[in-house]
Amino acid sequence: MQDRPTAHELLQAIADLLETELLAATQGGLQHQVRVAGNLCRILEREAQLGAAQETRETELLASVLGEPRGERNALALSQALIGRLEAGD
């Protein structure tokens, strides 16, 4: 059992703080950086929620597009293979 707060809850709290309190209290370039930091927290929050299921789905889709058997290569390797084929004009 994992203690609370979870990583998801922590990222959500940080993003909320950045977007509600800090964003309004800053200006210019710093305001932009606060907005970017909030967005990064939201991205990490989604990744923490979706996790392995998203990785599995991406791997399955890439293998299907490339016509390869599932489970032989991970999503990164399959993405690189797809990029290579696109660059080659396939």
C-alpha cells in the first residue's frame, strides 16, 4: 500500500498552485515559465495515471502500422523504425 499523497495527487496540487496562485502573481517571462511548469505537471499527471496501459497501446499500434509482431520491440524502438521508414519515403 502506498502512502498518501500519491504522485498523481502531488502533481495535481503543484499544477493547481502554479496555475491559480503563482500565475496571477507573476508577469512577462516568469509568467510564461510558470504556465509551462503547470502544463508539465499536467502532462506528468496524465502519464502517471495512464502509465503502462498507454505504453502497451502505443507499442501495439506502432507494431501494427509497421507490420511487425507484437512484443518484439518497445515503443521507442518502433517509433524510431517508423521515423526511418518515413524518412526513406516508405
